[in-house]
Amino acid sequence: MLLLALVGAIGLVPAPGHAQVPVGSVSQRSTFNVPAGSLTQALTQFAGQAGVNLSFSPELTADLRSNGLQGQYTIEQGFAELLHGTGLEALPIGSGEYTLRMRQVARQAATTADADTLPEVTIAATLDSPQAIESATQYTVSQSSSAAKLDLALKETPQSISVFTEKLIQDMNLTSIDAVLSAAPGVTAIENGVPGAGRVEYYSRGFAINSFQIDGLMTDGAAFGAQNNQSNRTAVGMQDAFLYERIDIIRGSTGLTTGQGDPSASLSFVRKKPLFERQILANLQYGSWGNKRAELDFSSPLNESGTWRGRIVATGDHGNAYIDRVKHRGTALYAITELDATPVTRLTLGASQIKRRIDGAGPHGIRRTTNIRNPNTELGRSFNNATRWSYRDFDYRNIFASINHTFANDWQIVGAYNRFDSKSDRLYGAMGTQWYFPHWDVASYLWGREHYDNATNAFDVYLKGDFELLGRQHDFVIGANQTKSDRTNYNYLPVTSGPIRPNSQAQVDDPNHIMWRTEGWIRPSLWNDGNIGLPALDLPNWKLTGVNASWDTPYRISNFKQVQKGIYGSVRLRPLERLQVILGARYGKGERFVSQPTTLQPYGGLIYELTPSVNAYVGYARVEKPNAFEMDYAVDANGDWLKPLKADTIEAGFKGGFFDNRLNLAATYFTMTQDNYPIETNRYVEYPRDSGVYVPEYVGLNGYRVYGVELNAAGQITPHWQIMAGYVHQRQKMPTDFWGIETGEDFEAQFFFPKNSFKIFTSYDFGSSRQFTIGGGAYWQSAGRNNIQYIGDDGGRYYWWQGSYALYNLMARWRIDKNITVGVNVRNLFDKKYFTNSSASNYGMPRSVTASVNMKF
């Protein structure tokens, strides 16, 4: 009955940390060594050494310093010494649990509660998780459950993981998920048009990123409004980063936590949660091209005891782009409330909505497959190849609910439910997206309307806890989840293969050519900066179809459904004092056009502690997905569905967590092998779903391999110096001929698969009160090409190349007082000119400047 209740109406929030056993009682003295530094860091270190849980809002200790603590103290004496002169005190609220309060507030709470009971303050122990505090103040977190559902320190996670904390996102001024992914080590963002309007793909290790979690709940791209689950991730990139406490990026195969997918990476979004203490945060920004943005973050207890809390986060922005005539505006609203119904049961309810409108932008830029050495083909950085009437409308909504109950043995059962709805409408006319021949005064011209609705329902129910075996403590999690997406497409025009490329000037000058009659070609000389009318939709080619085409009325409405469901589990064993063994698996199946084969996606890792700060590790993970095309499945020689695509990833290396895991370092070697890639043969077999219908036979290609090295660093080098950096070197190995069949295109050195990339951002706080902060970063990527050749002036065939390039960014902050900070961010400091894609793209963003005022109360 409990599981049924959870499935019906609840959603996931991060579970409170397990109570630790203090090193000593109230009266027992222990030795402590806490260095001088910020009060936040000193308290965190003291709590760790004392073996207690301490929860508090970082706003309470902002700008406060500590002289540290050395010597023997009881726990309460240690807290009193560290907090002397601050106006704060540590309040015990349970066994091994403390929270910080202003002294006046603490005394008031004490006088309203019976001396022998703590009902009014018990809940405070689990309000602000250590990860929330770390995310607000550092460039890393000490632990994450995104990789294996277990609460693992980053140095104990047998996979490559990057964390974009709230602090890092703010310092880099990353307002969208697109900006976060563009800055993430090991991720390549392929922009096909104007950010937010053009189609975009995100790649890691040579594969598109199609796997997602939100507060630990498995879901798919459709939940974030993505157009499909293959490559178009525009709507994911449009998500507002200000709504999230942090974003975890787990690279490699992630089938355990995200189900079917590719061996690229998964994104794990962690929402902001209500804080125990009242907080008001307001940010105002003004930047290049008249861009304006406002952000508000308000959190407060909703009753005197703090057992009911709420938080509202809102943003609004509008302005122009570096591309001519492009205008944008958008809003985001997020609200969440938490109720501690009992000291061990928490209920959560929340909702969010994101709206965006972009005018004057199309899905693709100019395809540069002509000879770019000819100056006539060079267009300015601000050139807009979309018509004036092009637009993109996007509306995203999410409601969620959850329950979290902790049993007497500290085991927790969590149930989560999320409902996602999105609507997207794009009307466009775009010149030159497929080819552009200025010497013939002709370019391709595509126009149409893309309109779709997505609805996704997802739930997750799991039990997690620890147990003792052979004298050691071990952790486990077991659960079941499902995500179901329904997509409705509104089709306004017949599907065509696109404009035909001309092969002579005479063909271009023929007014009776079908491409002129159907407006598939356009004269650049008559472009008039996009000021051309909508096609009439009564063109001869469309009349032949027998369809009454209209811009307002779809001629066909199609529905697309996809389901994933399964059970999963993982366990961390400690057979030896320094050895951890992680084992896990997900068993599940899905449905797209027909029921899909079941898949087993195992997970494992060995972590050995070399020193208290450094681990050696090896990890294994698998991810599978059906061998399905856009509207069909591949069939083998027996007329059966081809076996699922299978990708096994192995990682090995060293991870370090220094200064109580405030600085995380990693050096990793990874290798991925994919099997059952579908290759079409020249034979035909009877199709399983249609008797008498024959389709091409496919065989599964084994042995495609991607391998490389990653180096990562994130966190505090000193209490004043923070860094996020990552270097990736990757290669691929294509298998040789398989039954005489070509194995496919060599992806190495293509734009989405750079052999080498390096990203870094670092900042330093000056002064004991961190009054002035300066930071900067760089992004460098090796050269890349596209996979389509063009014919040069000499008649030869050439690839289009984007040479290696580097971008540099700067940041500065001045804290006027404890409440007000002013800052400035500069992107592309040296105004580097580069392309965002290797085919149909725009130039990358020129130098931009954003000024900001941040207020906290």
C-alpha cells in the first residue's frame, strides 16, 4: 500500500544525511586541528573532525572569519570557541545533530519548547544539506549520488564527473544550460543557429547526450521539451540555470541511473530547495546588445518552528543578439514548498514554468560548403539568413511532488513523481542552410512550421540505507522507475528532401526549374535582409500532393509514444579497510513502436585508498538502446529485430579529495567499445510486422572504439583561490571491413569530436573579507572539419575546416558591503572570430560585456 501511495502523488528531494557517531560526548574532550580561514570552512572542518552533522544557511557565516581551533575541547566548547564574537551559537537538535542560530533566535526557541523535548527544532538538522552549502560557496561538492544512486564522495565515484555548482555558475555568469554545457570539460556544443533558436547538439566522447535526471529521477529529453530523443536539444539548452542548485555531468555509459541511451554523458539537475533561514537574493544585469536580466531568489520558513518552508525563484530577460534583427525575451518561475510532517517524514510539492520567445531567427545558419577562400562567400558575423517573420515560441511546465521517510534504522524510502509539459512552435524561412553559391546568385531556401507538444510522466520509488556485515558498514539502494513520453506533431507541409543543388549557371537561370516554381531556391541579391513574404502555399508542387496546405491548419497530426521502465539496484561493500567494491545493475525494457527487448545494464567499480586523500580506481558501466531508426527497427537475417546497441565503458585512474574534499582532482583513462551497430546489406528479408513486405537486412557491427585521457580539477586550492579545469584527449578506432561492408565515416577530427580540448575557470578573493574577487578562464579546442566535401575553384574536392581556436573570459566582483556586490563579466576577451559548427552555422559570439548588481539580505 505504501508503494502505491508513493507512485500516485510524490517526488524526489535529496535525502538527509545519516547521523554520524560523534567522536566524543558533550563532556568528553577530543583533539581538534582546524586552521584559520573563513568561518564557513572552519565550522565544516570542525564538524567533520567531531563526527557530527551541522546544518546552516551559508548567509549566516558570509564574510565572517575564524582564528581556527587547536587543542582539546568538548564538542560544545569547540563550537563556542569558533563562534565567539559572531552572535551565533550551535544548537543541539538530536543525537549528533546541530544547527546554527542567531543567539536571540536560539533563546526564543529554547524558551518555547519543553526542556526534555525538542519537537520545535528537530527538523533543522536536515534542512540545508552539506552539498547545498558547498554549492553556494565552492566550485565543487564533496559527494554526489548522480552516478550510482549511492551517496559517494567524488573521489569514490568510479566514473568521470564534473559538477557546476551555484557558485561557479554565478561567477561565470552562465544563465542557461546551453552556457553551462559549452563551459563543461569533455562536452562539445554544436550550435546550428542562434543560441536558443537554432538546433543544437551536445556531444561527449563522440556521442550525443540524450540521458537526463532531475533530483535523481530518470527522464528523457522530451521531459525538457526536446524535439526528439536523438539530437535536437535546443529546449534542454534553453533551461534557466538559475533554477538549479547544481548540475552534475557524468561522462561515459550511465545506464544504471538513466536507462537506455548512448555512451556519451548524462546530465543530473539538482533543484534549489527551501532554506531554514530567511534569504532574499536579487540580481540585475545589463550587457552587450541591450540585454537586460533580473533574478530573484526568496526563501523563508512558513511557520515559527521552521517545519514548513518555501522558496520562489524567478528570472526575466529581454534584448537583442549579435545576429542582426534577432530579439529575445523570456521568463522563468519556480516555486517549491517542503513540510516536515513528522521528524522523519518530509513532503515536497513544487512547480516551474519557462517561457521564451525569439524573433528573427531560423534553425540553421549558412552552410559553408563552397570555397570559403573566395571573399564573395564570406558573410559578416552579424549576417542573418532568416526571414523577418521567423520566430520560435517555447512554453515549458513541470509539477512535482515527493515523500521521504526515514525509518528507525536510518533506512530511507523515497518516492517521486514528475509531470512535464512543453509546447514549441517555430515558423521559419532560412536562406543557404544547405548550400550557398554567390557566384551564381542562388542559395537554397527552406521554409516551414514546426509545432509539437510533449507530455512526460515519470516516477521513481527506492529504498536506500546501510547495513553491517562481517564487522563493516555497507550501503545499498534498490528501486523501480518509469518514464513515459507522449509527443504530438502538427504537420503543416509535406516532408521533402530539400532543395536540389544546381550544377550550372544555365540551370539557375531557367525560370521553369521546379525549384523556382516551389520557392526552393532564392536569389541572394533579392534577399533584402530577410524582408520577404511568406510562401503562398498554393505552389504547383504542393498541389500535386492533394493536400490543402495552410500555415494555420495542420494537414496531419501524428502521435509518438515512448516508454522506459525497469528495476535497479546498487551496493557499496567494504570488504577491507581501504577497499570499496561497488556493484549495480538496471534491468528494464521500453516501448517505442513495438515492445522493445529487455536490457541488462551492469555497473561496477573498485576503489582502493592509497592515502586518506588519494584513491586508485577502476570502473565499468554499460548502456544499451534499441536498434531503432526514426520510424522503424533494423531487422536481421532471420527477420528478427536486430539486437540492441551495446556500449561498454571502462575507466581507470586516480582521484584525490584534498582539504576535506574541497579540492577534487582526477586523472582518468577511458575506453568504450560499441557492438551491434546496424549496417545495411544488399539482401532483403520479410518484415516482422507486415506479412509479404520485404525490407533490407541489417547486420550488427562490433568493435567501434573510443578511448582517451581526461584530467580534471575543481574546488579550492586555498581558502581564497578556486578553480575548475579539464583537459580531454580522445581518439577513435573504426573496425575493419565486416563482410565487405564499409564500416562508416571516420569521425576523428570532426567538429563534434575534437582530439584535444581544454577548459578552465579560476577566481581569487582578495582581502580577509573577500571584498574584491577577480577571475578568468579559457576554452581551447583543436581543429575540426565537417564530413561533407565541397568543390573548389580548381575543381577539386575539399573538406571545410575550422582551425583550432581559443576563447578567453574575465570576471571581477567588488563587494561594497555584506549585502551588495557589483561585478562585470567579459566573454571572448580578444574578440576571436570562429564558427559554432562545421556546416550550417553562424559565427560564434563576439566579445560581450555584462555588468551586474547582486543584493543579498
